[in-house]
Amino acid sequence: MSAAPSPPPPQAEIPPPSVPGVSGLMTLIVGLVVLAALYIGQDVFLPIVMAILLAFVLAPFVDIMRRWHLGRVPSVIIAVVVALGIILSLGGMIGFQLAGLASDLPRYQYTIKEKVGSLREGSLGRLPALLKNMGREFDKAVQEKPEDKPASASSVPSPAPAEAENTGPLPVEVHQPEPTPVELARNFLLPMLQPLATTGIVFVVLIFILLQREDLRDRMIRLFGSSDLHRTTIAMDDAARRLSRYFLIQLGLNTSFGVFVSIGLWAIGVPSPLLWGVFAALMRFVPYIGSFIAAAFPIMLAAAVDPGWSMALMTAALFLLGEPLMGHVIEPVVYGQSTGLSPFAVVLSAIFWTWIWGPVGLLIATPLTLCLVVLGRHVERLEFLDVILGDRPALTPAENLYQRMLAGDPDEALESAEVLLRERSLTSYYDEVALKGLQLAANDASRGVLTTHQLEQVKDVIGSLVEDLDGHDDAEPPRKETADEPVASPASEKPANKEPAVAPVPSMATAIPEEWRAEGAVLCIAGRGPLDEAAASMLAQLLNKHSLGTRNVAYDAVSRSGIITLDTSNVRMICLSYLEIGGTPAHLRYLLRRLRNRMPDIPILVGLWPTDDAVLNNQTRQASLGADYYVSSLREAVILCVKNATGEEKGLQGQGAAAVTSPMAQGAADTKRLPLPAE
């Protein structure tokens, strides 16, 4: 009796998500407490927030006056007094304009009644009766049968006699007593006390914020980034500078729009043009609907002033021309980049802050949300704010590529790659995106969470992507600086010396000998992993773009049985590609030994694409393996292959030396010798 077949090994499964722990529940509780505090403590938090936003606007002026050798206290007092004077002047001007409008309200009311009456008497007024009659005729035609006869005149009921008018009750008038001076003062002064008190609190807090900016910054650093004082300090200073500049630009653009509206309404003849200019400037802080609200009131007033419709049409044309010009032409040129907020975040913030703090919250929703995004971008603990509210992609380019590979969508993967290639070379894209995406796939494959179908999809998508990118040159495009973006990373986080692209130089291309241009001069061998062939094909493609002949070989071709029949006629260099080799790479040592026995004088390069692989940081293990070069990026591999072809690395060939390169050390072009155990 034959033995029963053994059951297949169980498939590894993705572990279920863990239950939220105490820290997650505490975070949720803290969030709810903060929301309740903001809602209940509106009278306390609203002046503080407005003072912080004003501090961002006034901070550059304080710095300018301090550069004029004024003290800190005089500079702050002058800046606050100027801001208070501007606000009071605008308030007084708005009051006078509103008083003028109130005195002319009876005349505007009469004009509106005349227009409404003329509309009722004209064809527009007869339109409802005409539609009603048409509906009756239609219903009658549908309900009437052909054999029905029209009713006789006698059957039509005669109208009932009009009822006698009932005499109504006599009108009664009630007169209120004249208010006393105390009542008048109470009626007018009490509604003004709360805004005046809020304004006073705002300016008091503003003075203390401007006087103690450095102290407040240090306290924020202590709360959110004390583990890395240098980086956090520079990030906070840079974020404050960018926010100040952004708020000043926004205030300047909105003020310019208000001036444009005031001049236009004055030329058209709309009353109180200064009032509507200030109103339009304020409403532009409200996202999306602010301009429509700002245009509605002047248009209605123009319709009430002019007996005709020309003034209202010209007023509407003024806003229809000015708002698109400001929003789609001037603002993109001035800002240069996006504000850093996603459209969904803008709408959500407007709803949220209006619910929390009413109309004032609607005005400050966008600036306040931008502050939260900047904090999330520079403070690690608040990163979730940048993810939720910011306009940056939620996934990194490598994660997005891996997601597209899992979905089997090569078209979207190619589209994303072409967008990224506008700002980087093909080598940089492969190193920074494609290899990292393959590393994610290789990690999942080693854990057993990828099905066979998913693994085949990953192979097909990356193969199609490499084939489609074959027409791109490996050249570095000119980069555009984003220093003006209010939420960009600080200058301290940008690399001081950017590595140049591996762009083909004409002299270098002509210096490569003909034997290195032949097909198979560089033998690109894939590791034994399921995705190593894709990494080897990327390296071969880049080498071809630098005038080196290549040939891709699978891992089976260099096995113990396959290496005997391997064609080595044109081989000048060997490049191995590994996405993962594990902690004890015995198979790599034996593979290198077979290659040495088959081609003893050929330099061997091992590409370990995970930069944290243990072999890259252990020189003893590197020497025991026996390769000539160990690299962790395609850029390093291309440079070393070109240098071997042109003779710059000839001194290391055939001498039994192991040259190790690392991006953390002296750069891709620098090498150092490691003694082999035999030496």
C-alpha cells in the first residue's frame, strides 16, 4: 500500500490587527477633551489664537525695527500701536459707511418696490398665470372624452353675491415711553463691550507673544522635540518664518483685491465703495464661498440704487473678472507653490472652526489649519495632522509603486514614474523608488503574505515599467527650488551637497573600449530571490545607457550544474543583484567561489540593495565572501562599472582585493581595499 501524500504546508497569514492599547485610548480621550475645551472655552482660546496669527503678521516688522537698532520693547509697542491704529481706522470707516447707507435705506426700498412692481406688470409677472392656464387646458384635454358634450350655459352656476363687508375693529396704537439716557447708553454700549474686551485681550496677549517669542519657542521645543534640539530649533524657526511670509502675502493680496473692488465700485457708482472693499478683503479669507458672499451685497445694493439693471450687471462683471484673475493668475505666481492644504482639508476646517467659534472661526479657519499642518510637518508627534490635512501624498512613491504592483496596474505605475522623472534622473528613480518598492514586495514575499498570483502581478508590472522606461535618458533635469512654499521642509533638512546624476559624458562614452561595448561585457546575474531578476534588469538598462554591453542571467544559469555551460566569451565584469540575502549568506559565498573558478580574472560586484544589510557594515564578512566590490545603490554600481571599463579601477583587478563602497562614507566613486584572509 502506497503512503498517503503529505498535506501541503500551511500558508502564512497576515497577523490580525492588534486591539488598541491604553495609549490609543488616551489619545482619543485627550482629543475629545481638547475639542470640548475649544468649544466651551471660546472666550478664552479665541483671543489667544487671533493674537498668535497677528504675531505671525507683525513679527517681520518687529525684526525690521530691531535691525534699525530699536530695542525689543519699543519695536513691539510701535508694531502693536500701528496695527491697532489700522484696525480702529477701518472700524471707524466701516461705521461711517454703514451710517450713510442707513440714511438712504428708504430711497433704496422705494427703488426695489418699483422694480418688483414693473416685473409683476410685465411679461415676467404674467408668466405664472400663463403657465397656470396652460396647465388647466392640458388637464382638461386629457380628461375630456370624445363623446362628452359641452355643458349648457344653464348648468353653469351663477356667481354668489358678494358678501357685505364686515366692519373691522378700530385700530389701537401703543406708544412706548421715551428711553432715558441711562437706557440709551445701556442699549448702545453693552453690545460693544464684548468686542472691545476681546480686542483688548488680543492685543495684550499679542504684546507678550512678541516680547517672549524665543522663550515660547524653547518651550514648544521642550514639549515636542527635545530629543533633537538642533533640528527642532531650526525647523521651528524656519516654519515661523515661512508662516509669517505666507500670512503677509495673503494679507497683501486680499488687501489689493479690496482696493481693486473699491475703485471699481466707485467708478461704477455703487454707494459706500470703501465698505464693500473692506468686506471683500475679509471675505477672501473664507475659502470657496467668501467671494460669492462678498459679491452678493454690492450687487443687491446696485440693483436698489439704479432704476435699471446696468449698474448691477457691471458690479457682477467686476467680481467675475477680479476673482478669477486674483485666484488663478496672481496668487499662483506670488505663492509659487501650493499652500500645503488639501481641498478637502480647507472645506473641513471651515466647517469645523465655524462650528467651534462661529463667524470668526470661519475667517481664521484657513490660516489656523495651515499652522497645524506646519506643526505636523516639522514635529514628529503631530505628524498625523500633516497626513490628514496636508496636500502631500499619503503614501511614499515607493509605497505607491508597490500598491500599484499589487493591483496589477502598470499604466498608473508608469504615469507616476513619468511625473517623478521630471525632477530626477532615471538612476535616482530606480534607487529611490523602484528598488525600495521591490524591497517592500520582497519582504512580504519572504514573510509568506504574497500569494502566487500577487507575486506574478508584481513581476509583470515591474517588468512592464522597466521596459516602458527604456526610452528615458539617464540625465538629471533642472530642479526647481521650493523655498517659498510655506510648508516646505526647512533648509536644514535638505542635503547640502546633492549627489550628481550619472549622466553620460561624451568623453567618457568615447573612452570606453570596444570590448566593453560588446553584448555580454557586463554579466548581470540575478540572485535567487523571486524579484532579483527585476533589479538585475534595471542595472543592465542603466549600463546600456552608459555605452556598456550587458547580458542578463538568471540564478539557475550559475548553479552548480548550470555554470558549466555558461557562455563567458565576452565577459569583462560580473554584477550580482540581491534584494535580500539573509544573515548567513553561505549560498553567496559558494556562488562567488564558483564564479572565481570559472572566471578567475574577472572583477565581481555584488549589489546588496537593502542599505541596512549586515554584509555592508561588516568588513570581515565582506572579505570572507570574496567579491571585489559591494554596493548598495545602482548609482554606485554604474560608476564602478564605467571606471573599470575606462581603466580607472585597473589597479584593483586581479589582485584579490575587495573594494567596498557605501553612500554613508566617501561617496560612490571612492573605494578602499580590504585584505583577504590569504594575505
